[in-house]
Amino acid sequence: MDEMEEELKCPVCGSFFREPIILPCSHNICLACARNILVQTPDAESPQSSRASGSAVSDYDYLDLDKMSLYSEADSGYGSYGGFVSAPTTPCQKSPNGVRVFPPTVPQQPPPQHLLPQPGSLPPIPRNSCITCPQCHRSLILDDRGLRGFPKNRVLEGVVDRYQQSKAAALKCQLCEKSPKEATVMCEQCDVFYCDPCRLRCHPPRGPLAKHRLVPPAQGRISRRASPRKISTCTEHELENLSMYCVQCKTPVCYQCLEEGKHGTHEVKALGAMWKLHKGQLSQALNGLSDRATEAKEFLVQLRNMVQHIQENGVEFEACLVAQCDALIDALNRRKAQLLARVNKEHEHKLKVVRDQISHCTVKLRQTTGLMEYCLEVIKENDPSGFLQISDALIRRVHMTEGQWGKGTLTPRMTSDFDLTLDSGPLLQTIHQLDFVQMKVPAAPMLQLEECCTQNNSATLSWKQPPLSTIAVDGYILELDDGNGGPFREVYVGTETICTVDGLHFNSTYKSRVKAFNASGVGQYSKTLIMQTSEIAWFTFDPASAHPDIILSNDNLTVTCNSYDDRVVMGNSSFSRGVHYWEMTIDRYDNHPDPAFGVARGDVLKDVMLGKDDKAWAMYVDNNRSWFMHNNSHTNRTDGGITKGSTIGVLLDFTRGLLIFLINDEQQGPVAFEGLEGAYYPAISINRNVQVTLHTGLPIPDFYTPGEADPNGSVC
């Protein structure tokens, strides 16, 4: 009920509706508020002038009101209750509800004394008054009836009254003498509210009062105050009750409106019948709206759950990120300690080497200095014999000591520079490039069943990622089994989401599935789709496989040649399983050529007669006889040739590995070839003297039944 409150408040005053009236745009407004937002328009734009211009329509034509574009934020204009008039050029003002309206441009004269409002009555509406709907901003010029021309919304008034009653304070007992207690029931027959003690005392459930109906106070208050349904009166004829409904104008009308008014020629129906009909329509519309509301509630629950999941996932992800960064910082600190240890080790090593050299050099310098001082004292000696006695030894010592200060002795053994260079550039660049990568494998794709199909021996599959999946996908892997319940195998790997697989077996059931992959790995498989290829082979000649001299027509079903030499053309489907039968009709046969019919591998020679190489198995025939040929070996000459209109049949049975030829529905010779395995294409070779038309999708001939070839070569 609280959610309905906004529907029960006037858009102008913001309070509950009081005497609401219905505007032609279907919005409601208080009668007093309607008078407050009225403005007056110039005489030139009166309803009469608009009607004189030929724009008059029904005063109650609600259907056409939406087509008038009387007022919008993009264009502004005036419209009367019955027609449309041009927009005025006067400056706009604001009405009490904030709606833009146009003030009158003609000075208003005070009304005559007899037109002034009398005590207790509403003042008259000025002529050519205009009202703007506060919700849809459509402007309307009132006619002579003024606001009386708008119907009163008695239903809304009743709803407001019931709502206000339901929101009122609790009802009190009417029989308590002092300090009335809160009522607990109401007797509909007695029309009295009782508390429990007073009900037991004054309204016992026995005797004549036993049949009285006791209801809750709220229900009793509504039933008590609900007055009998008022009979609505016509706005045109206030003394007449509304008894009919005008279908064209969509408004209730009275009997006099039908007799004298503008509704006389309109279609009308009984008011009660239309009341029930519209109630049913509203109920039906509410059912759909209720379904949408239910879906919206479920959707809101889903969104609220998503909010909770997002918060939980955000906290978890943030914790994971902090842990990862802390791990990187710890690793960097450990590496920093290791590098500092290496620097300290190098530092100590350099100091030790230099200090050792300093110590060694200091000792030698002390020895050298001592020797020098001693020699200087010896030089001062004046005794020649004593000097010569030791001079040789001193000279040798001096030379030896000088030699000890040789090359490299006075060179530092260690540099003061540190040769350790820390290259942090790549690591710094890596830190700058540190970003979130795809941490999950893709979700399982969804097969789009409406786009998946089979045609002949080809299958087309289409898929897509789930709608809410945000995980990046690098590509897809499509897998099919062998059509006989065998293992799956990859048939496509790529980024496309649709794939057609050709060259499947006819009359076979294939299972297919697809999965997605990215840098993190391969996702789950989609649901398995089962497809059935065509039971009977339908194919045509393949222009891509034909020799350039071959000419195709009739949707690649008819073939001839522009060379006198034999040229080969194959079908566009290959066979490797099942039993297949097709025929060719001889449309033209001139000068006794030797056309050949049969099957071939995909790499058969195209510029010689079919059967000349080891890639074809064929029957070539003239107008008198035929031969079987494979790898240029001719066998089984059989009488019976072809003419124009003859039919050549080819029966290929992979269940027994047989190839059989027919001429005019009769088997030509014995079984032509046995032990056929692998994939074969239908093929023929012709020259310019022959034209052939292909017929496919034919049933197996009646003479051919399951069995083995007999020793004589016929089929049983």
C-alpha cells in the first residue's frame, strides 16, 4: 500500500487528490489545482477560431490527443480540448508546478458584477483559458464548459479515501465508558466497534446475535464508510445519468447525448458490459505487468547477490594482489641482501689486498731506508782499506735491493673501483609492465543450435561464449568423432565461431563438441551435439576438379567438352562408407566416341581417358560393347552399347567393396571391381561428341540385395 501512495498524490500540490478530474491526456489533477494553473490566451487563438480553420474534432477524442503534439520540451503549442492551434509568440512563465505556460497578452478587464463569484461557489473560468498538464506538458484551451468539461475521477477519489482510512489511527471501542480501549472487531449488522470485554458483555455469540458477522476493525471501517455506489451524471446534461458508452469517443454518455448530442451516430454499448470488459482487460494487462514485476524482483535478488559476490571477490582478489606484491617485495629484499653481501665481500677483498701491499711495501721501504743510511755512513769512513773490505758486498746488496723494487713492485695490485654493475633496467621495465593477466581458462562455449545444420555430407556448427563471460579467448578447438562411435578428433582450430566440415560420411551420425583456449589453458567442452548426415547422396559435378576443356551447365549437372580428346570431371562429394547409386543420361552421342564412367581418387589424371592410370576404376563404352579399365588394363568385354537417351548406372558398395555398372537398368557384365577401400569421387571422361546429365539421390536398384558375388561374377 505504501508503494501506491505516489499514485494518489496530485503532481501540483503534492497532497492527496481532492476532487480529481481527468485530463484528455489521461493524467489526473485536483480541481482546485487545475484552477490555479489556468492562464488566459488571446482571442485570436480561441477555440472558435481554431474550429473555423477546419481543425475541429470531438471534444472527447482521446485517441487523437496523442497525435497532436500539443506541447513538448522541443516544441510548444496550444490545443483546445477539441483541436489544435498554432503556438503563441508571447514569453513563457512558470506555473506553480514548474510547468512552462504562456501568459495572456491582452489586458484583462474586470468582470461584470453579475459574473463575480457568489459566496460558497467557485469563480467563473475566464474566456479562452488554457491549462497545461503538469506531467506530460500538453496545453489545452478550455471550451465554454470550462473545467466542467473534464470528467471527475470518482474511482481515484474512492481509492484515496480508502487509503487514508487505512492509514488512520487505531479505532476505539464505542461502548467503553471511560478511556475507550482499542477495538478488536466490528459487527456489520450492529455497525458498532467492540473491544474484547465489551464484545463478551454486550454482543454474546448466542441467541439472535449469533448470526451477526464480526469483522476486523480495518475491514469494518471501510465497509462502514463506503457509501453506496453513486450514479454518475453526464457533464453535458447534469440531470441525466450515464447509461451507455461511446466506443468511438471512449467516454460514458447519457440517453440525451444519444438523442440530441454529437454521439447520436457513434457506436455505443451498454455501460455495464463495457465496465466488465474493461475490468477484464485491465486484469489481463495487470497479469503481464505482475509477471514483469516478479521477474524484476528476482532480478533484483540476483543483482543483490552479485553485489555480495563482487564484494567478497573484491576482498579476496585484493588480498591475493597484496600477497603477490608482498612476495615480490620479499624476493627483492632477499636479492638485495645477497647483492649487498657480494658488495661487502668485494669491499673486504679489495681492502685486504691493498693493506697487504701496504704492509709489504712498508717493510721493504724500511729495509731500503736502513740500507741507504748505513751506506751513507760507510761512505763517510776515511779508512780506505776498511772501506774496500766491505764495499763490494755493499754494492751487491744495493743492487739486489734495487732489483727487488723492480717492475710492478710499485704498481697497485687492486683498483679502487668496483667492477660490479647492477643492471636493473629490465627488472624496472618488467615492474612497469606488471599488470593483470588472464588467470582463468575460458568457460565452455555454447552451441547455437538454431545455426547448426547438416547438408548432404557437410555439417555446419556455430557457437559463442556465455553472455556473462568476460574471460579472454584466443581461439577454439572443434572436435568430431568418426561417425561410428569412435574417438573424437580435431577438425578445426582457430578464432572463428562458425565452421563447416565437408567430406563426412553419408547416412552417418556424428558427435561434435567445441572448447575454448587462451594463454592460461584449455577450457571445458561444450555440450555434445549429435548430427545426422543425409541418408542418400546428392551431388553435382565439381568445376574445380574439371579439366579446363570441360563445359558445365544446368547447375553443374550437365557436362560436355570442347576437345576431341578425353577429359575428366569428378563429383563434388567423396564416398568412403555405405552403398551409393547414381545415373547419367546420354543427351548427345555423335561419331561413336568412348565415354568412360566410374570412380576415381582425388589426384586422378584429368587429360586422359578415365581408367588409364591407377587412380581410377571405370567402364568405357561405345555403341556396341563395353570394357572395364583400371591402370590401363582392359577386361571383361561385354556386348551392348549406348546411344542418345541411354542411361548409365553406377553402384558403389563399400560394405563389400564392389563397383557395378548398369546400362538402361540392366547390369552390364559381371562385378566390375572388388576390394575397393578408401575415399572415391564419382568421375567420368568425355569428349566433344558426348553430353551427359547427372542424376543423384536415387534409391538402390531392386535387383541388388545383400549377399556375396557368386563364382560367375553376378550379384545375388
